[in-house]
Amino acid sequence: MWYTTPITCFAKPYKAIREEGYTRLAGTLDTHPLENSNWRKHKNACPFYRERWFPCNDVAAGEPMYQVFCLKNTPPITAEEQEKCFRSKTSCWRLAERRKAKTEAAAAQEDPLPSH
């Protein structure tokens, strides 16, 4: 079965817990995704991006299709951020933006050279 429903779960790593007719997500993990074979690396995504699929979940009932985990603790929050994760195959796009912002801020704080 192929899932074609848009992704609705971009949060931190969670376990699905059913109560009162809906699925709630709890923020605990039994094992680290780097050490667990159920968490898979996406072949075209960031090297720190991991995902775990739930093939038996009912997407129509609001259960998540999969969970996302970032080994650098910068998981995608929106669909646009997840697309950036998929396009940055060699490094984390968010960490690269932070480095670039720090470099630009440091350059802006430098004293201008006096002109003679």
C-alpha cells in the first residue's frame, strides 16, 4: 500500500499512543535512532535526517504515517523545512545558515579600515 496523503507530523521523535478515540504523541524513545534499524536514512536527504514509518497506522483516522528525527537536534517543523532537508544531501541546511549568519554578523562588527 502506498501512502499519498500529505505529511502532518513534523515534530520531535514521538511514539503514538491511542486514547479516547484519537492518537496522541508522547515524546519518548526506547533507543537512539542512530542505533535502531527501524529509523532509516533517507537516500537523498541530509546525513542527519532519519525517519521511521508506521505502515499499520490509519492515516485517515489521523495517525501519523511516519516520524522524523534529526541527529543534530534541528528537526524540520514545516513542510518547507523538510524539503530543505531533502535537498541538502551533504550537510544540515539549518546549521549552514547559522554559520553563514555568524560569519556575516562578525564581518559587520569589524571596524572599517580607515581610508587615506
